[in-house]
Amino acid sequence: NILIEANNINKVYDPDLYLKRGKNFYALNNVTFTLEEADFTCIMGPSGSGKSTLLNCLSTLDRISSGELRFMENDVSAMSKDQLCEFRYQYLGFVFQNHNLIPYLSLFDNIATPAILAKEDPKKLEERIKQLANDLEITDLLNKFPHECSGGECQRAAIAHALINDPKILFCDEPTGNLDSKNSHKVLNILSKLNQQGTTILLVTHDAMIASYAKKMMYLYDGGIQSVVYKKQDSQLDF
Ligand code: ADP
Ligand code: ADP
């Protein structure tokens, strides 16, 4: 099942610059890409190659300048702001480099927020949060505030927050960028496990060690896809 289909998508942040200086000012240049359900794909490439731009466009946070982008058969460019908002709540989860938790809410309330907005039944919600907290090993921290927890703990809470509405796909931009290697592996093992259970993952990193967790690696250069490498099964490095 195809989740995302991008056909010749382009992104130009500054059209004036483009007119003056030409093609080099495409942040994305004719990218064609499909993402299947249950994929774990890593977007790699040097700084400025377009990784974040591609993730932002594929995840509907930013608009493409031209080309065709379909998400579960919906034409993303044709969707209004409100439709996109609704769509994101229903199907998409986001994890960023910074955990982005709300400082004056407990971890529990942080995790609960998207589900409350989606009018989830409170009893079911509590069950779901307990389950997620258990999976992410933050059960004892649910009543704490972000400033009382470590970076790794906050990032795991941020993953719970991203998962609370049971998204089809998790978009991750340098999700371990602020973590030490022990916490990075912990987070990546969690993402791998989620992927094995069926969640699709699209992750941006410049770190080859992190990419070794993915099934497929896509290398960007100057806004274009340079190569795609599929990892052999069972070649997962064991840390
Ligand atoms: P990466 O994530 O690989 O570092 P980015 O997607 O951030 O690359 O950037 C790709 C190109 O687009 C770079 O040349 C960058 O300077 C430019 N760019 C990114 N975001 C913006 C923006 N909001 N406005 C203008 N140019 C941008
Ligand atoms: P990353 O580490 O993910 O590549 P960057 O440091 O390139 O991120 O960019 C951080 C933020 O600044 C992003 O939100 C990006 O959209 C924005 N940005 C990047 N390059 C530019 C630019 N040339 N002009 C304006 N905004 C930019």
C-alpha cells in the first residue's frame, strides 16, 4: 500500500532569487518518491541538501511549489488549511530535535493534549497513555514536568505525544540530535519496534549510525535524490 507519492516535486523558497540566479535556488529539484506503508526510510545528505525541506513538504507542514503530492490518494496541494490540520491530527505524528513539550504541563497532560483535542473518551485515553508510557519506559514520570526530566525522558514523552492518536506515519527530523548515544539508541530501538508493529517512519538525519536502523536510505544532494540504498534484512547493527 502506497502512503505517500511525490511526482517531480519542487520547492523554491524565494522566487526572486530564483529569477536572478537560476536553478541552484531550488531547495527541492524534481523529487520523485514513493513511501509504502510500514517503510522505515531515512533521508540523508549534507547540510543544506534539502532534507528538512523534503520532510516538511512530505509531512504537509510546508507547501510544494510545483509537482504532485498525494497522501493516501489525497491531493495535498488541493487541501485547505483546515483540511490539512484535520488530516494531520488524524494520520500524522511528528518528532523533532527538540521535544517541544509544553513546560507548564505534566508529561501526562502533554501526551494527552492531542487526544483531548480529538475528543477521545477520558477512560480510554488514560488506558492508552498508561500503555504508551509503559512501552516508552516513562511510567514513573507521568506526573513530572519537562524541566524535572532528562532530555532522553522528554524525547520519549514527545514520542508518546506523537503516537497518542495512533498515526499512520511518524515524521522525525533529527529526533536524537540533542541526545547522547545511549539515549539515541534507546529512542531508535523504540522507533524500530514501532515500525515492526506497522507504523511507517520517515526520518531525517545526517548520522550514518542512526540511518543503520532504517530499511531504506535516501541520499539528497543539492535538492535532488542522489541515490537510494536498501538495507539487506538482518543486517541491523547490534548495539
Ligand atoms: P538540510 O535539512 O538538508 O540541511 P534544508 O532543507 O534545511 O536542508 O535546506 C535546503 C536549502 O533550502 C538550503 O539552501 C537552505 O538554505 C534553503 N532553505 C531552507 N529553509 C528555508 C527558508 N525557510 N527560507 C529560505 N531558504 C530556505
Ligand atoms: P536543519 O539542521 O534541519 O538542516 P537548519 O539549521 O538548516 O535545519 O534550519 C533551521 C530552520 O531555519 C528551519 O526551520 C529552516 O526552515 C530555516 N532555514 C534554513 N535555511 C534558511 C534560510 N536560508 N533562510 C531562512 N530560513 C532558513
